[in-house]
Amino acid sequence: MSESVHVVVMAAGLGTRMRSSKAKVLHEAGGLTMAELIVRQALRLVAPQHIRVIVGHQAEEVQRVLSPYGVQFALQAQQMGTGHAVLCTREFLEHQPGQLLIINGDCPLLRAETLQALLEAASPAEVAGAILTTVLDDATGYGRIVRDDRDALLAIVEEKSANPKQKQIREINTGIYCFRAATFWPALAQVRPDNPAREYYLTDVVGILHREGRTLLPSVVADPREVLGVNNRVELAAADAILRERTVTALMLHGVTIEKPSTVTVDADVQVEADTVIEAFAQLRGKTRIGAECRIGAGALLRNVVLADGCQVQPYCVLEDTAVGQSSRIGPFARLRGGNQLGAHVHVGNFVELKKTTMADGAKANHLAYLGDSAIGANTNVGAGTITCNYDGQHKHHTQIGDGCFIGSNSTLVAPLTVGANSYVAAGSVITHEVPSNALAFGRARQAVKEDGAELVRRKAASKDG
């Protein structure tokens, strides 16, 4: 673009129709807040220092969410209309030349390409700006776009002020504008709260510029869904569905197989490499990264997980904040709940739970185990029913198991504990002291057998019943 562009994102409102204590722009669609979705599209057009976000309700939380993007903020302490919101940026932007792009923060489906088209419509030197419009089958309730005989904008007529002919117009105002800064700020200064709500309306700028003989052009977006704002939970769910459809479509075009894509949930920041298969009802959340030729089973949930190439996550597993090495196999029905680091060719089987655990290459825990705050060496096998007792009621403790160990079924490893390399722990043992390398550890009571004891037990039970 030949001239500078400054973007204003209006994100100060609470959104009462959301029926929420949370500011509207903090609600999520497609895995990101609406505020983030808008800012990301704006960043495709301009540098972060040229984006000014107007905050109001829950300003600190909105700033916390958006600060990583490097954008600037302006505070609208009292919400007094859209014109007043933009007026809150005046001290920062009034003397900035070029174009002023004004976007609502509750339009999560808006694309950068559409904003680019609006900027281009407003770029001729002889126009004062452009307004993004769309055409609805039923325009009831929206401000109508009235054009003159040259197709320039003549007026925006609100529903309550429209005459019968104007109510037949299906082209509406979306509330997204691009103005030439030099003419916009003097016009905004003329806006008055002469309405029942006593608010300053941005649409009044359009009338002021028209009376001054300035030209404003409509820029039509073909898909109305892209520019309609979210005002309630129903509309939020509809936007979420569209965003997720976009995401899974992009993945499939990238070479990912998705079975029953309408059932699969993928967040905006998820990355999946080609030839991976995602089965029905899987969920990939947060910043999950999936390598090539993996398989994600039906109903699996992965949040902030990194899988190397060739991994299998079988059905109904839950993985969070975990990294898994190449060609490893997880599940089914496994839970990996944070801070885990797994090497290559690791097996974590059904009903195994891991927490803050590392498993080196080739380690296995195939059945019914709990491994918490532990490190499992390469090629070690952990038997069914094994648990690391990592919590003493006040503090967590670590268990270290060396390479090449065999931990028998139903072993109880009481931390802090070290089991040396190439050691064996006998099934059913309770281990409370260090096991040296190459040792065989037993930790169980001596078995006692009473001949005919079962018959005695049955007789005793029968006498009680009698």
C-alpha cells in the first residue's frame, strides 16, 4: 500500500446479550478469543504498532490476551457509542496521515482479504473513504445502504427511519469503515449525541462527509456470514462451526485425512503434517503439533501436545502438555496429564496415567499403571498395576528408574526412590529403598498357606448365616 494505514479495533463493550460476566471479545470461537481473531487478520495488513485496540469492560484482561501481539491500546472508560469509542484514539492517531481502518471486535469470521479490498476501495485520492457492506435476504433491523446514481454512498438509513422503498433495500452497513484520516477527524469532531441514547454514533460521520460533498464508496463482501457480528451464544456457536470447518478443510487440502470432518474439532493454532489420519470425534486443541504419518484415534483429546512422525494415539486418550517421540504408541484409554516427555518407540497402554514423567526410548508401560514425577529409562518395562507413590501428603517426590529394568506387576514404588539400571523388581513388591543396578528386589510379606483353610472359612460363614 502506498499510504500508511492505522487500524482501530473496537473491543470495549460488555455484550449484554451474551448473558455473561465476561467481555464479549473474550469469548472464543475456533480456539481463539474473538479479539485475537480480529487482531490476527489486521496483522496480515499492518505492523502491530499501527493497531490500536479500544478497551473498556475488563480492559486488563483484554490487554493481557492481546499484549503478546504487540498492539497498542486506548481506554474507553465510559461506553458512549461507536463514535465516542474511536474518539478515544484521537490523541494517538489524529496527526497520523493515511487511512484509518475501523473494525468491530465481534466479527470473528472477517478475513484479511476482505479488509484489503476495503482499503483498496478507499485508496483513490478523490474519495474520503469506503464502507464495507453486504447483501442479506432479510435486511430487517440493519442500516440500509442508499446509493446515488454513480453508485457512491448517499446515506445509511436506519430501520426506524427508513421509508417503505428504502426498507426494500437488502444492502446493509456492517459497521466496518475505512476513512481518509485528514477528512475523518474534523468530521468526527462534529458528531453530537442528538439521539435518545445520548451516544456518539460513527454512522453520523457518513452524513457529515456527504453534506461536505465528500465521496464515500461501498465495498461489498459476497458472503454475509463473514461480516455479521456475534451478539449471543447461538451466533457464537455458529461462528465457531464455520471457523472449524475452515480449519479442517485447510488441513485436508494440506494432505491430512480426516474421517467424518464434521465431528472433528481442531483449534486455530494446531499444526498437522501430511499423511496423518484423524478419526471421528477427535479434538486437537491449543498449540498441538502433529507430525507426518500419525494416527489420532476416535474420541481422543490432545491439548498442547507435540507428536513426532509415525505416532499412534489410539481411541479415547487424553493428552495434555506432553511431547511424544517418533513411532510411539499411546492408549487406548490412556491419560497423559502434563509435563511428560516421551522418547521414540515408547508404549503407553490402556488405563495408564502419566504426570510429569519422562520415558526414554523404547520404554513401556502397557497396562493399568500410574507414573507420576518419575523418569523411566530406555527399554524399561513397567508391569500392570505399578504405581509411583509420589505424594506424602505434603510434598511431591521423584522416582528414578534406570535403563533396561523390569518392574513386576502390582509393584508399589515409594518415592523418593532410585532403581538402578538392569534391575528387576518382583511382582507385588513394595519398594521403599534404593535398588542397585543389576539387583533383584523383593518387598512383600511371606506367603502363608493353611491346608483345608477354605473349608474352615466356608463353615464359619455358614454358621453366621444360620
